[in-house]
Amino acid sequence: MKKIIIAFSIFIFSQSLYSQSWLDVGARGGYGVVFLVNKNFYNDRNFAPKLSFGYMYGGKIGVNFNEEHAATIDVSSSAFDQSFTYSLDSNKTNYVRNIGFNAINVLLMYRRTVNSSYFEIGPQYSMINKTRGSDNLTNTKNIDISENLVKSYVSAVIGFGGYIMGTENFGVTLGCRISYSLSDIISATGQQSDFPSIRRYEVYKSSNPLTAMMMIGFDYDVGYFTKTRCKKKKTRFMLFSKG
């Protein structure tokens, strides 16, 4: 991830040398559906995922190479909570189990904007920093389940939306952002205990977080990169005037 960030920074700097680009900062917030994708759960009538929700909030810094192309770094905090219903007997007595975690996310995005509509894509690195588990059968609430989850994972993220209002240097966007983990978030310890299910399946399948959130964004143009008129053609950063 460190190499990706370094390469990304070099790319931004090189682009600013050869184009009239500008810098913006912003805030992001989102709320939507979350789902722990596991193929074994689909065929298990005694263990079924429930409709569950999560949220995220954070900030971003971006370099706009022109009116169409931009690259951004988002840093956010998110919450993921997946609930399941399950039964142990023939009477189909249903119990509810919940697993959840918070994470700090670093997201690198390429964004293309055409006619006030945008599309974005990029990788996200998530670091799990708080976990919780509940089960009404065992009457447990908000217990630490960190040993059953990995410490970090990488996701692929895509988003789309459009600008809904703004001024010359300020804009508000509304859209949707979808993320999918590229790796299993269950640790080796969790796999040995069949977490989060209630029984062992014939073939182990990975558990991958999937999120689909409605997003609102607030962006402010800070300044632009320009070249000096001297012979050395140095690149300078100029703030936009308040007027």
C-alpha cells in the first residue's frame, strides 16, 4: 500500500508540472446496505443473513488535471454490521447473531467528470480497529471478536453520481459508492471455529464485505498549480482569491 501511495503522489506531481491543474479538499458521508458475502450461507436454510446497514464519513484531497480528469485520496471511518437469523431445532426457533467492526480506510480514486456527472474507481485499504459481536441465544452483547477477523483487507471501489449545486469554487455532489473486499476477512482462528456460522460446511468459503452506500460530498477548490515566467519554469501553487 505504501508503494501505491508513493506512485500516486509522483503521478500527481508529474501531472501538475505539465498541466493547468488545481487542488481541492472535501468532506464525504455515506449510509447504505452492507452484506457479508459467503456462498455457503446462500444454501443454508438454518443460517440466513438479514438486511443490514452501515455508514462512513471522512475527508478527501484531490488534484484535478482538467475539467474531466481527477485523482483523489480519501481517508474515512466506517462501520459495518451484519446480522443473521439462525435456528437449532425442528421448531425453527429463530435467534439473531450480529457481527460488526469499525475501520479506518484509505482510498485512492480516479474520477472522470462529464456534463456534471462523474464516475470513479480505485483500490481501498481498510484497517479494522474495533469489533463487536452479539447473540441473543447466549445473551451476549458487544463482545470483542477481533481474534476472528483479519487486521486489514483491500477492496475494489466504484462510484457514480453528479453535482447537484454549488458556486464557482464550491460544489455539492450526490451519488452511490460500491465496495467489495478482494480477500477473506475471517482470520485463521475464526476459520477454525467456523465463525460466524453455527456449523462446519464441507468446503470452506471466504467471507467478503460488500457495501452499497448513498454518498454526499462537499468539495472546495483551494488553489491551482502554475508555472513561473522565469527561465527555470518552476511550478508554483496559487490560492484562489476569496472573491
